[in-house]
Amino acid sequence: MRRALGTAPGVLVVVTGMGQAAARTAADEWVPQVRAVVVCGVAGGTGGAAGAGDVVVASGLHLGRGAVPLDVLAPEVPGAVRGLVASADSPVDSAEERAALLVGGVLAVETEAAGWASRCAAQGVPLVVVRGILDTPDAPLGVAATLVREGDRGPRAGALAPVVLRPAEWVALLRVGRAAAVAERRAADVAVRVARSLDGRA
């Protein structure tokens, strides 16, 4: 996103790291200073209408106690699927948990949007959530789900070390890495279009 937006006036790109706490910290600092927020990144699919590599623009957030509708300012985004996104406290990788979310109409599950949503709601700042589908019930994260900790922006060297000693995990990690590159690029493309439309330059 930073490369795609470049030095566009009026647009700020903030990298928070994984998890709700990191998102809340960033939201507390930046939401009071902006007119709208676009959350962008990857998410896990539930096996519904959005498959690996697809992009979901959230029509609402599922926060565990029901859905919270979002004021999605770009309701029809080319190349994206509209639908409910769950915002959890940690990655959801089991087929059973994904199936339960799918029954509730959830297309994707991620770990940061709720941290932004509470602050945006309090400040009256519109929020758009854009997520590229990285993993699915048929192709879960597996060991990759344990490599990035709360607040981290990527895997720690210490977390990767044990995996290096388990060659059986290498193929899965390579698959996730390739899928992440695709999902991130496609989500960024959609998020850039949304951000530019919010900035009046669509």
C-alpha cells in the first residue's frame, strides 16, 4: 500500500503489526487525526463465497456477540466480494471454528479490525475493512499460524528456527508464502482504490 499510494497528499499509511492490541494502540493515536480509515491485510477464509486470493470488503464485523454493520463508503468495489468479516483475538485455523463462522454468514476472519472499529465508532470516523484471503479450510495456515506473535509485523527469527529442523513443514510454509504475496497484492490494489475514492480522487 505504501508503494502504491506513494506520496499521495492526504493519505497516511500506518503499519500496526498483528493483533487487536496493536490495532487499538494505532487507532488511539491516528483516528482522531483522520477523516476515514481503511484497514487492509490478509485474512483466513471460511469456505464461503470468497476463496484463496479473493478480496473481501466487509459489509459488517462479527465480534463474537453478533455483527456490527460498517459504513462502507465504496459498496461496489471491482474485484472484491462484499460480506461479513469476523475480527478475532487470535488466528482461527481449525476447520470446525471456520465452519461455525460460515454458518453465521462470515466470509473471512482476521485479527485487527475490531481494534480500529471501537475507536472509529467513538470518533464518528467511517471504517472500511479490506482483506485478501490467504488461507482456507482446505489449505489452512498450519505451523505458519504460530510464527507471528501479537504486535509483530512478521515472523521472528526465533520462531522460524525450530521449523528449519522440520523439513516436512517447508512445503506448507512455501505455499503460505506464495499465497500471502498474492493476497496482499490484491487486497492492496482494492484498498488503494478505496483510499483514493475517499480522498476525492477516484
